[in-house]
Amino acid sequence: MRALICDDFGGVESLRVGDLPDPEVKPGTVLVRVASAVANFADTLMVSGRYQLKPEPPFAPGYELAGVVVEAGEGTGFSPGDRVCGFTPYGAMAELALLPAESCDLLPGVVGFDEAATLPGTYGTSYHALVDRADLQADETLLVLGAAGGVGLAAVQIGKALGAKVVAAVSSDAKEELARTSGADEVIRYDREELRAGIDRVTGGHGVDVVFDPVGGEATEAALRSTRWNGRLLVIGFAAGDIPSIPLNLPLLKGNAVLGVFWGRFTNEEPMKAMDNRTRILEMAANKMIVPQVGHRFTLDEGAVALRMVAEREAVGRVVVKP
């Protein structure tokens, strides 16, 4: 099968398109012909050898996908021809991908492959963060950093669907427009004002209840300083490149909670809850409560370009690779 191949952890620039062996179907697994795979920031870390998981090269990056079942192993409950979306540790950016059956879901007919590919991990992460970890309530204010990125945009939509007031922090006109059309009530522009000043402006000086932070760097402490009593900081990732050091007197003084969000481990530790979450997300997508925004589509031959766009934070909406 053709695939985007990582040979040596040399980063995005070292990727090539070539052939890998077709995956072997075993009991409990599902072989999917990939229609759409998503380029995520975690993929850029993996191909650079900087992610928690380091597969043995050569391998194809990509963990979110949607497509059609080619072959289903014993005991999976799936059949050839089923339209599905799912996730795998790596291997999505290829013509074929092998998924554990418990990581695979049937698609509602109204959800297309490009949109569906973004649901398992991206929306799964944001839903787990806001519902399971932060227990976001309808009368609370949610600040989403990096709101035009993958998980950020999903958090904007899920937060709005949950009834919260959503404040989106972005850095360009195009990203502001995308955040607003996705449901953001207020927008803070990193490129025009300091984050804390923006939070004071849009909240009337009252601050926010929950911070969704996939960015890290200087933004983390600034956002934490602008939380209310019993505020929650959701640590999603560090797209800015720097892991912040937080003065622990800050959560002490405001009764704050700093909550780690590791969706991958969550799916292993609590698989049934993770499956319930995915069912709810698919229902929300079918009912248009959430609408994945795909902004860029690339062929497999352009897969490295797609990942470079994500790595350099140039994407507006989700980036999809179509093998």
C-alpha cells in the first residue's frame, strides 16, 4: 500500500511517499480503506521523535481517520462496506489502516468522511477535557486558547453546545472569523492586545471559569491569573513549544484546579467511558450541534506539506490528507 513514511525521526522534512506492507487483519481488528486522515500537531512531534510514543520506523503518521471497512476480523461486529471513523496510534496516512474494533465507530449517513475523520481524537480530546475533567456548566465562561486550531476549535463548538459563554483567543482575521462562525461569543486577538487585558475587556473584569490551553508558553500563566474562584486550567498541550512553570501560589489563592488532559491514556484506562463519549460526539455531529471545519485538503503526495502547515500553526480549520 502507498503511505506517507517516516524512516528516521528526521521531522516533517524527511517524510517520503512510498510503499509499506498491507496490514494483517487479526481477530478484534478492522482493516479500513482510508478516505480521509487528519494532520495533527501530535503527528509532527511523532515524526520528530518528540512524542510520548515512538514507533519503530518505517511507519506512517496519523491517528485520526475515516473510510470504508475492507475486512473485519472475528468478533468485531463490523462488515465490509461499513462507513466508519476511528483512531489508531499511528498509520492513518496510508491507503489502508488497521484499527482495533473498540477504536472504530459506524458513521451516521449525514456525516462526510472529511468531517468524520476529525471526530475521534480531536473532538474526543475536547469533550473529555470540558465534560469529564472540567465539568463545564452552562452558566460558566470558557476561555479557549489557540481557538482556531484543531482541539481549540472543537472546544469552542462543544463549549457552546454545552451552553457556556465562549471566549476565543486567536491571532488573525481569518482565525477570528472561523472562531466566531463556530460559536465564539467573544474574541481576543493575541496580535492586538495582551491576553489579560483582553480577558478583562470581554468579561467586564470578572475573569473566566475554565481555561482550555493547548498552547502553553507565556499564555498559560496569564490565563491562570485571570481565572475566577474555583477556576479550572485544562492542560492540553504545548503548541507554543515551551512548557510553562506555574507559580503554585496562583491556584492556592483562588482555589483553582490544574487538570491534565491526556486523551490517549484516558481511552486505555477508561475504554467504556471513552466509547460513550464518542457516541455522544457522533450524535452531536449528526444533529449539527457541532460542525467540524475542514479548511485544507491535501493528497497523500502532499502529506508533508499538510503536516508542515500544522507544525507552523498556519492552518485555518482542520487539515485533511486524502490517500
